Amino acid sequence: MNHQSDSLKNKRLHKLLNVIEWLGNLLPHPVVLFLIFIGILLLTSAIGAYFDWSVMDPRPEGAKGRAADGMIRVVNLLNGDGIVKMLENLVTNFTGFAPLGTALIALLGVGVAERSGLISAAMRALILNAPKRLITLAVVFAGVMSNVASELGYVVIIPLAGMVFYALGRHPIAGIAAAFAGVSGGYSANLLIGTVDPILSGITQQAARMIAPEYTVGAEANWYFMAFSAIFISLLGWLITEKITEPRLGKYEAEAGTAEAGSLNMHQLTHDEKRGLKAAGVTLLVLTGIVLALLLPENGILRNPKTGSITSSPFMNGIVAFVFIFFSITGIVFGHVAGTMKGSAQIIEGMESSMKSMSLYLVLIFFVSQFVAYFSWSNLGPILAVQGSEFLKNIGLTGGLLMFCFIVICAFINLMIGSASAQWAVTAPIFVPMLMLAGYAPETIQAAYRIGDSVTNIITPLMSFFGLILAVCIRYKKDMGVGSLIAIMLPYSVIFLLFWSFAFYIWVFVLGLPVGPGSPIYYQP
């Protein structure tokens, strides 16, 4: 009877997942999606201007950009003035888009480290040298940390985790699930400031300036909470794998024609790689010492020259430059010692390779930047924000419950728009001003968004690497399907959502800790 009941539940689950996958496949390419968004936005601006949609400007009198009558009105972008403005600013909307330059600069350094083999060797060393009883924790942690190098976690860490678990006599799918949970479910968490930080902070800053024109959001805005989250998600992923995933999968019985553990030997660290890692480690310590020597003294040149503080200092403002310097120099040292880089041409090749990987991002960002600019010009963002904040006040939704609802909304949208920057470009102009008017700082709002943006990556077939993960699983279990993979990853998604949100609530609303250096919790107009 139980077997029939389980079989019926599985059939229902597969039907539901098939419907979700079918609906998701109806969505057009993200670039086309943004073209549709732009068309809807332009039409809405014309309708709003015709009906004179307006609200009272919440900013104080005399504030920059505040109209003389104190009203915010929708601006028509389809009249003569609007069309001319769009044509004249087409290039500057793109080149002046805040996340563009910072992401490209950070990726230049990461590209050198990735081309030299430093990041791959470091991740493999972490997993292969971990004690057997801690191997699951090492796999999840390596996955979390791998997001500094874009696709590395998907193409290296996840397949390697399956091999390691197989070699240890454990179920390889459990290893793949643990790594997938770290790489994608914990996407925003990291001990380091990676390429995603400046991208999101740039979008947040532009959205915040609809309410506060001079507001700045640095790449380090969520550093404290995301560093904590790297440890927290790693521990959660470890417990879920060993208490839920692996017991449910049971003992692994190898099928004919599936992958063998012998391929694991191909991934062992070579003598040269070990020497390279030691040299890179020493280099990292030296670079850190130099930065601290310029930062810690009261008159250090990396401190704020007026206040002497670290907040709003050259160090914080130049954090992307330090990401570039640290990754590129340690990568060059590793490549020289390990013999993987023999000249300047290969260093340039690493930078060039990282830029090639950004080709789709550049195309997408061109349309995203236009959408963000048009949304700002139309005044629809501030109007929606004021009306939304009034609605929240009227229903009494504040504090932790408000943020949890926001996280859930972001998690749901993430099922359909898998790109972190694309989703934030759509939602930030609405939610950042709205939640600022409700009293919360953009940095806090962004940290909450990053939770929702991460936790459902592992259960949506629309995530760009979902098919790759499924292919890796099929190497060990031939009948693995989309529904099977989602069912395995669902406990990670649900538990990450609940516990990560609860940790955020404790961090912000109970302990009152800032989510990053100099990041306020609440917005004070």
C-alpha cells in the first residue's frame, strides 16, 4: 500500500515538474525578455502620462530633482522629447551602467587565476585533502567558494564531487547534490568579494538614487553577512547531505556503462601544482600584509583622508581594484611556479578568455542598461515605491516578516529568471525604493534579495547549468530525469530558504549587525 502511495506521489510530482518545465520553456531568451519589458515600459509611460498618474514626493523640500509642486508624475517616453532622449543616450546608458566596468575589471584578474590553474588546483586541494569524515563539508564549501570564478564550480567541482564520493564507496549522486547545493544554492555566499558583488551593488545604487540621488552602494556592501553565509550554508549543506540526501539515495549499485572512480586520478594535484599553491599562498600573505600596512595606521593612505575611518575610504572605494590585483598576481605566481604560464602572452590569454565568457553578459547588459535608464526617466519606479510603501504601512507588514515575504518573492521570480543581474535589474527599481521608503537601507535590501536569488537556483530547469548537472548525474544513474534531480535538490532549497532567512532575521533584527562594512540597516532620509 505504501509503495503504491509513493508511486502515485512520484507520478504527481513528475507531472507538476513537467508543467513547470513546459511553462518555463515558453519564456523567451533573456535578451528578448528585456526587449518585451522595454516595450511594456514605454507603453505604460505613455498611458500613465495621459492619465496623469502622480504621488506626493516623499523627499524634503529643496531636495535635488524635487518638483516645485512636490509631486512625482509619470513622464511619457513615447512623445518627441522621450524619443530624442532615448536616441541621444543610447550609448551612455550602456557605457555608464555602473555594474559593467566593475564586473569586467574584476573578471580580468579572475581570468588570470583561472587560466593559470590556481583556482582549480585550490578547489581540488580542498576537497581531495580533507579528512574523510569532513569530505561532505569540504565539497559544499568548495562549491560555495567557487562562485568567484563564474563557471568553475559547475564544470570542475560538481563532477569532481561525484568522483570523490564514488571513490570513497559513497553514493556519487549525493556528492553531486552537495556540490550543486554549494555552487548554486549558496551562490551569493562567499568569504571573498567576487564578481557578482559589484554587479549587484551597481544595480542597487542606481535604484536607490531614485529616492536619494547621491546614495552610493559599494561592492563590499554585503561582505560581512555573505562571509558568514559561506560558513552557514556549508554547514547546512553538509547536514542535509548526510542526514537526508544520502540516506534517501541508499547504497550505490554501479550500473553497466557508468563512470568509474579510476578517472579520479586524473584530478590529483601534481608536484608542480603543490609548489605553485605554496608560492601563491605566500604571495597572498605578502599582498595582505602590504594592504594592512597601508590601512591599519591612523594616517594610512587607504583610510578616508578627511575622517580617518575605513568607511568611504580609498580601500572600500577601490575594492574591485584589489580583487583584480590579488587574483592576477597570485595567478601569475602560481602559473610561473607550476609551469602552467610561460610568458606574458598566456597572462593576456587568461584575461582575453574571461572577456570571451562575458559576451552574452555584454549583450544582455546593453538591453538591461536601457531598461534601467528608461524606468528611471519614466518616474514609474518612485510612484510604485511610494504606493507600495503606503500599502505596506496600511497592512502593518514590517520588520522580519516583510523581509521574508520579499525573499520569497525573489525566490519565486528566480524560478523563471535565473540570472542574478537580470532579475535584480527588473526588480530593484521597484523594491529598493519601496523598501527604502519603508525604512530599510539598500544594502540590507540587497542582502535579502541575494538569499531569494540563490535558494531556488537548484530546483529550476531554467537555470543555465541545470542540463549539465543532469548529464553528470546520468553518468552514474542512467534513468535520472529532471524530476529526479529536482526531487533530490528540493530539501536543500526549502531548508536553505527557511534557515538562511531566519539567520538573516537574527543578524539584522535581533543582533542589529550591519550586513557589510559601513552598511546601515535602516534608511534615514
